[in-house]
Amino acid sequence: MSASPRQHERELRAELSRNLALFFFESAEVASILAELDSLGRESRPKALALCVFLSNISGNIVPKVVRLLKGAAGVLSDQELRRWILEAFDLLDAKGLEPAVRFLSANDEASLRAWSAPRGLEFDDVSATLETYIRGISGRDFAVKPTEDTCYTDTAGIFLPRKMALFTRRDKNFLAYKLMATHAWAQIELETFAPVRRNGESKDIEEYFGQFEERELAIDVFNILEALRVESFLGENLPGLLRAAREVKEKVLVALPEQDGRTARSAFVRKLRRQYLAGRLAEPTLLCYRQSPARDLEALEALYERAMALPGPYSPLAGASFPVAIKPGRVALCLKARQKESRERLTAFIEKVLEMPDFVMQMKRRAREKKAQEKRPEPGRKYLLLKGALFELDPEMEELLRHNGGIPGAVLVDGSELGGGESVMDLRSLVEEEAEAPEVARPARGGIPYDEWDYRRGAYRKGWCTLYEHDVHPVREPFVEKTLRKYGGYITVLRNRFEMLRAETRILKRQKDGEGIDIDAAVEALADARAGLSPSENVFTKLVREERNIAVLFLLDMSGSTKGWINESEKEALVLMSEALESLGDRYAIYGFSGITRNRADFYRVKSFGESYGEEVKRRIAGIEPKDYTRMGPALRHATRILRAVEARTKLLITLSDGKPEDYDAYKGAYGIEDTRRSLIEAKQQGIHSFCITIDREAHEYLPHMYGEVNYTYIDDVRKLPGKMTDIYTRLTT
């Protein structure tokens, strides 16, 4: 399926010729255009051809002009730079349309191209994924790493880094600078740099605190230096290697920082502090003393601020300073307020869920019992929320919210002294956060989640090209599950027995010091060693051990319109049988479906999440699965990967049930859809997820080996065999 580079170029040339012919270009003109494109370098030529093909689908008449622009740029840029230049034009086409892209290509005079290509630093887009993985690795949390035209900073939800890093000429050195900045930003969050400031019984957020200073920017810049010292003290204990390697980054920034700015004494004072920090020579006694906590930093800040303010002249902030990372109190305050608002919305949604779903209270009680730490007894003098027979602990913020909303119908606030000693209390805040933080929880469709899409013709991603929306499958009250259980009554018993046997998974350990049997090979070796005068090994026994299963599997169901009828029924029957079998086995599993129409609406449906029990609600959702629109597989697979990535399991499986190849209403068909799907599966593999596909498409052998690999898919010629086949495949994959 995958075309060689030469074949790929031949296909692009043929497509361009066809498109130009439709615009009445003579054969000689087409040949001339292709000859000009052939004169470009090896790296940029396929991108140039792909760009011309793309444009020729809009208007063939623009192609000769673009080819001339490309040739002109090739006279200034290196082959690799020209390739990047073309990809930037592609990004503009995706994001803003034809006119801005052509305007960008038209700025191809030498001065413009030199300005574009210099300095020769490292692009953020080239390392963003690596940095995101790195931050996840050191923090254990997901932080969005985003580009900014500004200096590096964090708003506590994301880490913002410059679009280009050009401190050094070498790529690895620039990556080190990126890494150091991202680590500093994460450490600020970890060390609670932005925690509310408490003084004289009052609490102020960081924006309110710095708003008190007459020279706000001066106060922020001094605090920034103090916090950088505290962060480095922290990194010295936790990441000493990075800190040592990063010395040259600070030295480079120091070289670029003039000793004198020719401005006021007040500005020069802060400049001197910054130089001391970058040089690692802390001559200022205040800097030496305070680097233990935010509170101590604030004491130091206020002392240094007063000394600076005693000097003449206004303060001029240092523009464009790349290190240390900036502190932006306004951005942090906005982010924290948005998070507080979101937290309140989650609380409201949670309470609505408790009120609307009687079973949900029982689920909460069971979860609280499973986590004994959450089970508490009421205390006199504290307020609790009595809701649907369950007792919830409240914090002051939640009490304020409930008062603000005028209470909750059907719920009352009670004092702990009014409750019996046998009552148990659940922690409402932790339950709300558990619900919200579980990645598999379906959230309202507003906003959507952007995903990149792979364009094989240009050999690059279309950034944020698709928008995915999460939904719950609408539950229906049809007795579909009961009917399926009756239909497959005897088979289900056999199936459960088969899966029960998997539970008793055992393994023989050889060469043990003690055990139930003799390891013949080890015993023979020991005897031979003894006869040869060597000391024989004591490890001559075998031991039978039972291994704990640690498997998480996500079933992804094709809900495109083509599954309408008996295919949809069989898919649902298969899910019922798998759920019944997996319940007896105890493996964690989740069920989702996908469909959608165009890149602007990729729908992802929750049937059962990992944290959800196989109860009545899930059974009603299985009954409610119905065909929707088209089969845009890439965003669905990427979202399923994201969910699985958040689950802790030794083995992670992603099993897709589909009736055909990737296809959508727009250009997502043929090689384009197949290559994007393949790329999304490669991304899953890089995350340690094993993917498998079950299909009933008779032409599957033409594209599935390319997408999944030769042994990672199966074709079923009769969909009625799907339930049995699915269980066989699951057994094979997990044993």
C-alpha cells in the first residue's frame, strides 16, 4: 500500500498533469511546469509537487505563478529550508485559506527569505510532542505545551514556550534550552509559586498582590529572580544533571544581556540582580538568604523592592528576556478563576447527576466503601449535605456555592451534631474531581477537542485539523441485552467457563532454590559441574506461580451509517457477549463508538467507561447503539489512545470493530484516509498500545495489512460469527 518516494512523486506528477489539463493547459505547458519543479532539490520537490496538486484542485491557473515563486525561493533558501517554507505555506492554507498562503509565497525576495530563515534555530513544532512527553514523565501529569510569541511562562494549566529557539546554532543545545525553560515552568507550579498570598489575616491572589505595588513590573521582575533561585535549589535535588547541563544556557543569555542599559538607577539595580543570578555569583546578600519558600521570597521581594524604589528614576522592564521564565500574574489569575468556574460547574453537574440517577448514589457509596480513606464519621459543628439518602462532606467553597444557588431541591444542609454516630460521610470534592478527571468521562460537546491529521501527500500533519466531540450513547429501554442472553443462553455459559479458565493463569519458573518439581536441565548441569570439580548450583527446582492479570482493553465500535441493519445488531450482540465474559474474568474494559461527518465533527460515543460498572445504564446504552454518519477513523483512534494512555495497566489493547475502510464525506477517503489511520495506529504503538481490527469488509486484505500489520487484523465473512470470533481473538491477545 505504501508507495515508494519515486512512485509517490510519479503519482503526484500524474495528478497535477490531469488537473492542469482540466484547466485547458497545453501538453507543452504542463511539461514545462513539471520540468521546472524537477529542478528543485530532492527534499523540497515532493512538497512542491504536493502543493501544486493541492492548488490545482482549486485553480490550475495559479500553479505557474506558484512554481515561479518556488523557483525564485530556491535560489535563496537551502533545499531543507525550502521544504520548511512550503510546509509553512501548507499550514497557512489550512488555517487561513488561499490568499494568505499566496501572499506568504509571494514575499520571496532575498531580504524577506533571509529574514524568514534566520536565525537558524529550533522550531517549537519540531519538539513540542517530545517536550510534552518529557514534562509528563517528570511531573506524572498532563500539561499542554503551547507556542507563544512572548517569552516562556506558565498559567498553571499550560506551559508556553517561544515558537523558535535560536540561542545556539546547534539543534541539541537549543533543545536543551527548551527543556530547561519547560522544567522551570513546571517547577514553579510544583513549588506553588502562584499560591494566594496571606498577610494580616487577608488572602490575595497573585494578581491582587502585585497590584499593590506602585512599580508593579519591578516587583514582578524581582520576584521572578527570587523564585528562579528557589526553583534551582529544588532542581538541584531532583534533576541535578539537567541543572549542570543548563549552565551554558544561562551563560548564553548572560552574554546577550548588556551590563548597562543607559537608563535609570532603579532599572540598573534589577538588571544587576538578574546578572548575578545568570552568572551564578550571588553578591547580593538578600539573594543568598531567601530561597526556601514563597513566603520567604515575598519577604525578600519586599525588602529588595524598597531598596530599588529608593533609587532615582522610573523602572523599565527588560523586554525580550528569554530566561528565567517570566511570571505573569494576570494570566495565572485568569486561569485559576476559569478553573474555579469549571470546578463549580462540575459540582453542579455532579449534583444534577445524583438527583437524576438514583443508581448513581449507590455507585458512589460502593466506591466510597472501596476506598476506606474516604469513609468518615460526622463531626459536631460541621455542615454536611444530605442528598438522596447519602451524606456528603462540604468545604467552605461548596457551602458558598450552595448558598449562592439558593440550595438544592431535595437536599438539605445538616449539622454533624444532628446525625447519628453510625452515619458515614463521603468526600464530595474528591468524588467530583474523580468524575471530572477520569479521562473516559464524556463531557458536554461544547468546544470539542482538536486533533492533528496526517496528510501523506505533504508528509506532515495538518495541525488541529479535526475537532472531536464526546457524547454518551442515548440509553433506550428496549430489552436488547435480555434478548441476546436468551438467544445465546447455552453459549454464554461455555464462554464464561472459558474466560474463568483464563483467570487461573499460571507460569513455571525454572532454576529455583526450592519448588514443587525438579528442573531436569539445571539438575544435569549441576551434576556435570560437581563431577568436573566445580561448585554446583542449588537452583535445580521448578516453581508454579499464578500471575495477576493486568490488562485494559478498549473496544472501539464503528457506528457509521453503513453498519445499519444486521451488522449493527451483530456488533451489539458481540458487545453483550464480551461484557458478560469479561465480567467473569475481571479485566478492565471500556466500550466506545465513533462516527462523524467532515473534519469539523468527529463524534465519539461512550457506551461504557473504564471506571463504570456493567449495570443497567450501560446495558441500555448498548441497546441504544445505532448507525450515524461516516467513518473518520484517525481522530477516534487518537482519542481512544488518549483514554488508554491514562489507564495504568501492563497490557493495553485497542480492538476496533469496523465494516469498511476509513471514509468521510469530504476528502477523507482512499489513500488519504488509510494513511492517516495508519499514522494514528503508529502513534498508539509508540504509546505502548497494541491495536487489532476485526472487519467484515471483503476488500480488507487490500488495506488492513498496511494499516495494522499482517497479523493484527482478521476478516469475518459472516457477521453472525462475530460474537464467537471476537472472544477467540480476545483470548489470543491476552494470553
